[in-house]
Amino acid sequence: MTTSQKSIGVLGGLGPYAGLDLVHKIFDAIQGERDQDYLPLILFSFPADIPPRVEFLLGKTDDNPGYAMGELFIRLAQAGASVIGMPCNTAHSAPMLDVALDMLYKSGFKGQFVHMIEETGKYIKEHFPHARNVGVLCTQGAYAAKVFDSHFKKFDLNVLYPEAEGRDSLQKAISSPEYGIKAFSSPVTDLAQHSVAMQAKTLVDQNADLIILGCTELPLALTGNTFEGVPLLDPTRILAECLVMAFDPEKLKNK
């Protein structure tokens, strides 16, 4: 594959609409008045190539998705991506991401991978400097890997989760083939929306200063900027702004 002009690279397919959602939010973050003002971007979405992340993190399979992610990172770089992002919180877990990034940089990549969860921690410290208790809604895989804990502790943030039964309910709201958001995203089913809201309420009851929508499907169920007065943060939107900033700071709409 010949190298084209430098561009933003998005690894999609980690959730049926995750890549499209990030691309949409990247375009929303760009200051542009005409077609030619927008930044070059490559989206790779090969969902069938990437084994299930949650099952791997829960020890139900030894098939590490990190190897497939690494191959796709390399293909993005070969296609011209100089700044790469991945809109999946669970896939940022170290057992997968460390493998994928090792493959990418050993291939000779000289660009930048923008880490969504790391950037979310930085965003919290900048925009919510008094926040200490951060509620997180995420998959069972991200919870098991403690991906939010490992990065947020650098910013002196205490991570709160729903209890075990609530985490199971949330996972079903995300991935159940009968009513989950992955299967029914437009519109989200009433049952999935109710389940997500119930778990957000448990975080409010734990005195969370803000709530992270730590799975790319969740903003479809919890819309708006707050829930019962508590700020809601979408890491995908934060990642979008950081990708624009890393590629061309002058193009960022809200500098």
C-alpha cells in the first residue's frame, strides 16, 4: 500500500457505530466553513477481524484482540495516518492495547497514538479541578481490567462503579441481543435506556462528582450534558477534540 498524505486515523469496528460516532465528533470539533476546511481522515472498520474484547478480559477466551488491533493500526499508518485514535474504552485495557501499540511502533510508526482514557483524565483535571469521585459506567471487561482506575489514579481521582448486580445489568443493556444498545441503537430500547439510567442513579447516590459514559454505546442511552444535576462526560467527544488538536491545533473549533 502506498503512503498517501498525512491524516487522522480512526480504528473503528469496536462497536457497530463507534467509528462513525468518533468521525462525526471530529468533524463537529473542526472550525470549517467549506468542504476544503476539514481535515483528512481515514476510518478503518473491520469488526469481524477483532475478537470480542470483554470475553478476553474476563478469561473466557485466550484470543487476544490486541493482535488484530495492532495489524489495523499498522494498516492505518501505511495509509498515511500520523495521528491515531480508537473509540473503545474497553480496548484501552493494557492486556490488549500494550500488544497493539508495541506492534505499531515496532513497524516504524513515528506518529502519535492519542489515548482516550488518559485524555479524559486530563480533561477532568482541567475542567473539573475540584472533582474527586468519578462515577464510571462501562463494560464488565473494562471493570475487570481496571482500565479507568489505572489511569485516573494519576490524577488523584477516586473511581466509583455500580455494584456487581448493577454492572451485570449494564452489560446486558449494552450487549444483549434481545434489547441491548449494540443490537438496537436507533432507537435504543426502553429497557436498555432504563437500565443505564438506573445505574447512573446509583453513582449519583454514591456522591459522584461527575459520570463517565465509559462505553461508546452509552451516550445513545443517556443524552444531554447532565444526569440529575451531575455532569456527564463522553470520552469519545474528548478524544475527537484531542485528535484535532494533535493533528492541527489551528483547526480546533473551541480552542
